[in-house]
Amino acid sequence: MSRSSRGIEVSGAEQRHLAVASATLGPWRPAAVVGALGGGVSLALHLVHGHFGLGILSGAISVAALLFFCVGGAGAVLGYSARGAGRDRRIRRWARSHPWRVAVVPAAAMFFSDLVIRQLLTSQGFFSTIWSGLWHGAVVAAVVGVAGTVSSSRR
């Protein structure tokens, strides 16, 4: 068991549940819009340069997913949401004080999404796909964790 700043003991399983609950409070609709725009721009740039194929499509979908999870996860640790401001105040406070634990949730979702996208749409090897997914998951974790850390240090 670990102790929080208020002296309340929280088990590892409870911390995982809080991290998932915190991540679900992010602004996921605006994140979907940002992801769709970024993926569309990526696809358009490749098409303008004359590149065609499923690899290009998987790259654009991967960019869209990366932006989606970065914006949604960062919004979750920063406390932004499309929902009412008064709802889930304690979970939001926990997320602001534990941004790296919350960052693991969208990073893991990015890893698995990228793994599936690349395995279905490209001819990349399995280990190459895992490496790419780990890299993209690390980027999401870094963006979300740093956003939460910088935000909490400014308060």
C-alpha cells in the first residue's frame, strides 16, 4: 500500500482504477477532432507527393491516434473536460497530483492501437511493429506526463 499526500492509504489496484477513471475524464470529443484533422493532413501530404498504399494509410491513422491520445490524455491531467466542471472533482484532483500514472493509460492505448493498425495494414514484421508502438506510446506518455507535471508545478 502507498500513502497519498493526505495520509490515506491507496492500494496498487485502486491506483490503477483511479488512473483509468482519470483518463476517461479527458476531452475526448475535441481530441477526436484534432486527431482526425492531423490524420487527414498527414494523408493529404502523402497523396500530394504521389505516394499511395496501405503503408501511407496506416501512417495517417497512426498520426491521428497519436494526436487523439495526446490531446485527450493531456486534457485529463490538466482537468479539461466536455463534462460539467463540478463532476468528479476528487478524481480530477488525484489525476493532477499523479500525472505520470494517468499518462500510462493513453500510452498503453496508443501502443495497442498502433500495433493493431500496423499489423493489419502493413507488411512490417511483428518486432518492428512492437518497436513502433512502443515509440508512439512513449511519446504519448511523455506529452501527457510533462503537461501534468508542468501544470501542477505552476499551481
